[in-house]
Amino acid sequence: MSSILLNCMGAVTDHSEYSEPEVLFKNPQIHVKNPQLDTMEEDILYHFNLGTKTHNLPEMFGDIKPGMGVPSISIMLHKLIKLLHHARCIDFALFRIGTSGGVGLDPGTVVVTDKAVDCFFRAQFEQVVLGKVITRSTELDVGVSKELLQCSSELDDVPTVIGNTMCTSDFYEGQDRLDGALCSFSTEDKLEYLRKAYNTGVRNIEMESTVFRAMCHVCAIKINQSPMSLTFFDRENSVIKF
Amino acid sequence: MSSILLNCMGAVTDHSEYSEPEVLFKNPQIHVKNPQLDTMEEDILYHFNLGTKTHNLPEMFGDIKPGMGVPSISIMLHKLIKLLHHARCIDFALFRIGTSGGVGLDPGTVVVTDKAVDCFFRAQFEQVVLGKVITRSTELDVGVSKELLQCSSELDDVPTVIGNTMCTSDFYEGQDRLDGALCSFSTEDKLEYLRKAYNTGVRNIEMESTVFRAMCHVCAIKINQSPMSLTFFDRENSVIKF
């Protein structure tokens, strides 16, 4: 069985070398699959207003995060699922790994997602289709989470827990941050909400998990056989400790 | 007055003076709505890798274009509004221009947004804050739209209309596309929904307008004096004709 790794924003890694991991170590730089690029005098990334001649890209970008949230990942998922279908892929698993804000955890703790829940702590995702709200389950086989947790026990210095992952549609107000352009609540309000979340089993917060789970659930992508949980790394500066 | 152009994913202007337009002239700098900012030693716009102590924001600010959908643009809007605030920008306007799917229009028609509406054709945006739904208006001064339409009349070969822009959270099912990985409706269902949308005044569909309007509305960025409408170009392959 092969695995497909989806990074933070749902960017798909280069799959072609997954089954040959040794190649990664020989040449770890990303390989784009477009020979035309080599013939261009300059490559202009026009949606970013950047160019290879006008900007020092290696210096400027150690960290890029294009596309965030349910709409972005759902666009990618529609295409990815269709791609897997057209390519007649069989016997594969999807993993999604990304950063998240931890709730009541030490920074650096890995959270293997049990349930993906919405802002009301419900394991569901609401999709509006033709003006009607359709509610989809985000439940997956709990055995998969336990299997992933078991794997982590074989690693040193990687604290790992199973917990619920809360998915929000907003990074600031939706994740009770105090440093947005809009903030109508106090630190106490924030902590009260996070305590509620913690008490329902939430251990981290991010912005894509429910639609990822829901779409996989609807498409029945080997839910019983294949791990399809999310694994998140806590973001140090947003970890909430009680 | 200077203008700030937000491409595709949208950008923002100063909203804070909506109910007191005369204040704009007395103190035209953008007012963010978060008293917490004043207590911070430094404000780090970490998705932009910028900080108020490490960067000269008034000197640096230009034009940023990340992501797709409400979550992505809202992240950018929070940062942009704060950036405009920190940069002490005055007397400016925000325009957002991007592609969209037209409804009942010829391909290439420019739509100047009158109302930004949700999938239920309501001129509002729902934001969940600490587990509670907050409903924000997306209404703006209609005079601005008419002014933009008037400008367009001076251009040859640019068919332009004023209409409502519908904002969805999904590109496929949410915009009644038949070519997603999931599709539970027929062509007839799709056309029926689009006819309903058209009859309520919708002329195009995209994924960011409501939160853009709502955040601008809350921050009251020169709504009476400055144009802040969205202008969209119809995407040829998604135009629905009746």
C-alpha cells in the first residue's frame, strides 16, 4: 500500500519518489515537472508579483503558505480525488500533516486526530449545495488513530496524543486570537472557550480537517483499511496551557 | 486619494469611520478595532513575515495576494488592515478585482458589485467567534457602485453591469458545478438554483466578497467617500446563459 502525504495547505508532495525514499536523500531539492522552466530567462510568479530575476527568492521565502482554509483545500481535494480516480489508483492511503494550535499541550506535541469537529464541537461538516445545507459526518475508523499512536511510541522525543481537532473558518476571531484587526472578546472569554473545547476532547485547532474528513468519508476512501487521519504539530506560539 | 488594488483574492481599505464619515477628514488614518494591539510591544504579521519592530512598514507596503476563499482572504484582511493602520495610511480606497462566474451575462462582462450575498441570497456574512455565530452586514453605499458604472461608460468594448455578487465557500458543489469529485444534483437542479439567484439580482459568483465587505463594513473604511466595491470579470467557461 502506498501513501500520499498532504502538507499543511493541502499541497501535494511529489509522489513519484515516495516508494523510493533514497532518492530524497540524494537530491532533496524539490523537482518541478516542467522542462520548459529551464529554457526561460525569467520565471514570473505573477499571482505573487515575484520573479526569479527581480527577487531573491531563496532569501525571501523560507516559508510560504499559499491557500488556507476549507475552500482552498476543498478545491484541491476535488481535483486530487478525481486525479486518483482517473489514474485508477488502488490500495493507497492519504495522510495530511500540518501545523496547528495546541490546546492544553506542550509545544511540539504531535496530535493524531481522532474526531475532526467544527466550532461547536460537532463531528460534522456543513456544505451548502444549491442553497441547502448538507451535513456530512467527519467520523473515521478510530482504529486507525490508535494504530498511528502506536507507531509514534516507537519514536524517541516525539510526544504524541490522540485528540479531537477543531476546524475553524477563520484564523483570528474564529480561533480566539487577540491580535487580529477585529477582536471583541477578552482573554478570559478566550480561555473559557478553550476550556470548553478541551473538555470535549479538542487538543488542537486548524482550518481544514472537517472538509478533508467529510470528503474522504463521502468518497469512502478505504476508511477501514487505510489510515486517513490528520497529524498536526503544535505551533509553539499558540499553544494554550491550563 | 490613493487607491489600493486587491487582485483576485481581495484586499482591504480603512473601515473604521463608517458611522462618522466626517471623522475621515479629521483623522483619516485607519483604525483597527482591537484595543489589545496598543498593549503589545511588537505586532508580528507572521504569515507575512513582517513585524512592527523589524520592518519599516510605512516604507515597505505594497500588494499581497495569497490564497482563495473566505479563510484565506480574511487572514490577509486582518493583516492588511493592521498593516494600513501601522503604516498610518490615510486617504486611500480599496478595490478588489478578480475573476468570477457570470450568471445570465455574456462572457467578459464586468460586474460592479452592488450587494455581496451569501448562498441564501442574504447580504450578510456569518462569523463564528468563540462558538457563537455573529452576523455582519455586507451592505455598502450604493452610490459607489453607480459611480463605478458611470466610469465604465467612458470605456469602449467593456460591457459592465451592476449586480449582486454571490459568495460561496466551495468552488464545486457550492457553485453548482457538475465536474467536481462530488455532485448530487442534476443540470436542471443547477439551472433552477441559478435562476433563483438571478431573480434576486445575482450576476456573478465567487468566494471572497462577503467577508471582504463585512470586514470593511465593521472597520468603516471610507464607505461613503471611497469606492470599495468588487469588480469581477466573468470567466468565460462558467457563464450561465438563460
